[in-house]
Amino acid sequence: MVISNITAVFLVLLSLSSVIKLVDELRKTGEENHSVFEVIVYMVLNLPKDFELFFPIATLLGGLLGLCMLEVHNEFIAMQVSGFSRLQIALSVIKASIPVLLCSIISNEWVVPNSEKIMCMYHNQSQHDSSLLSVKIKNLWFIDNNNFIYVENIITCNELLGINLYNFNEEKKLKKICYIERAVFANKVWHLINVNELDISEEIYVTNKKIPHSEWNAALTPYRLSMMITHPNFLSISKLYSCAKYFNRIGQNSKYYQVIFWKKILSPISGSVMTIMALAFTFGPLYKKKIGVRLFVGSIVGFLFYIVNQIFGILSATHSVSPIIGSISPSVIFLAISVIIMWIYS
């Protein structure tokens, strides 16, 4: 009963989101030469991303609906008369929602990243607007050992144009500046073409060299570059871990990637907490209330959970707060509220 209602709520939310996107995209078909087929493909490829977005609120609303059906048929009373405690009922409801929770992990690891990859490939063919590539596709800065690198244009992950390389010594003093026209990755090394090197290590004079071709053994590879220019929300759990590990190794801040990594890992816990919240409302303030009231309250609570989750994510990424604490704190807060409600109405 619970899992069928959660599925039904997911379908309703995904349908509403798709209709809104369809109307918005159809308005652009005449302006940007998009066909209706391209719009439909774009909507279908965005469904996994919407599933991830609506997961907590759909679990809450679906749980409220399912528990409401059990309450209408007096099944809660029958369970309690049979000796089931509220804790046992809560565990049974969580067990019933396990398939949906597993779908969240599968979606975060495989479905969302692959759908975004397909959308990117389709974008390259149809020139449809895609949110897969972040604004870092141009004007990219990154660190590689003692080098600060600026890339003006990324043609592909194997070819870069307009690179400025600033080399520092161990004392963090600027040693060399290299202006590189083009860099191509082949045979596990970057081949630099038309390099203009300024050596300023000497305080008295500056040496200028023009090098037609040289090699650069950088820690950056096309695989890592592809992760850097992809929005972290669209990376799989394993790639987020690899990217955060790489950033830590080169001394670059990886907290934002860690926050998203832990959010994806802990998404089943947030779903379980929303299920417990639905149970607390059913036993507590929403007991014998109409379905419309339950859905209204559930929508507000689901929206608040989303806001709190975003706030804690930003705080843990910008302040000295552990990413795992920032990611799990909203679930802990709402779980505590659920326990308090069930204790008050027990």
C-alpha cells in the first residue's frame, strides 16, 4: 500500500514537472529552432534528475497517503490490538519502502549520470541547451602540483586552447609564466604546441623562450578534466569520490564535491526519515484529518526539508563543518522532530 502510493506520488510530481518544462520549451521552439522531438527527448532525459529532486517529498507524501488508507480501514487499530507497537509499525513501513530507497542509490550512481551523458551527446548533435556542462567549460582555473593553470577554451577533454601556466617554487614565489597556444593529450602525456615561456626566477633579468613543441607530465588527465567540467550534481557517487580525492591530492578545495557525495550516499536515510515523519503525522496532529490537509502539510514539510538540506550543504561547503555532518544534519533534525511528535501523542 505504502510503496504503491509513493510510486503514484512520484508519477504525479514527474508529470507536473514534465508538463511545465514542455510548455516552457515549446515557447522556445520558434526562437531557437528546436523541434518538438528534441523537446521530448530533453524532457525524458531530465526525468532521472527530477526523480532525485522529488525523492524526499514524494516519500513523505506517498507515506502519508498510504498510511491514510490504512487508517481509513482501521488497520492501525487491528495492528495495535494484535500487539504491534508503534516502533514495530514504523519498522514495517520502512521495510515496505526499501525498494524505493534502493532506487535512489541506483539512480544516483548510474541513471542520472548516464542520462546527462546521453543528453550531452545529443546536445553536440542537435545544439539543444543542456545543463550538463557547467560554466567552467570556458575560463577554467585549476591547480596541478606547483602550477596554477588557466584554460581559455576546452575543445574536448583531450584538446585545450589558450593555456596560461604559472609555476611557483617551494616558497610560493612565482618562477615561470608559460603562454601555450594549444595542448593535446596523447600517449599519456600533454603535448604543448607554441609555448612562450617567461623565466622570472632571476631578480635581475627575465628570460623569454619560444618553444614550438614540449611535453607536460601533469596529474590532470582527460578523465579527470571531464569530471571537473561536469556539474557535481550530475556525477555518479564513485566519480564524486574520485574527484574529491584528486582535489585533496593537488591541494584544491573539494568540500563541495564531498557534500554532494554524502548527500547521494545518505539519500536512503533521508527517505526513511520522511517515511517516519509521515508515520509521526499520522499518529499525531494529522490523525483523522482529511487527505487534502495531509497533502498540504506534507508539501510544506517536504519543502522545508529541501530548504534546510540546501542551507546545511552550503554551510558545510563554505565553513569548517564536516561534509558528512552537514549532509546528515537535516535528516537528524527531522528524525528528532518525528520522535518528539510520536512521544507527545503516545
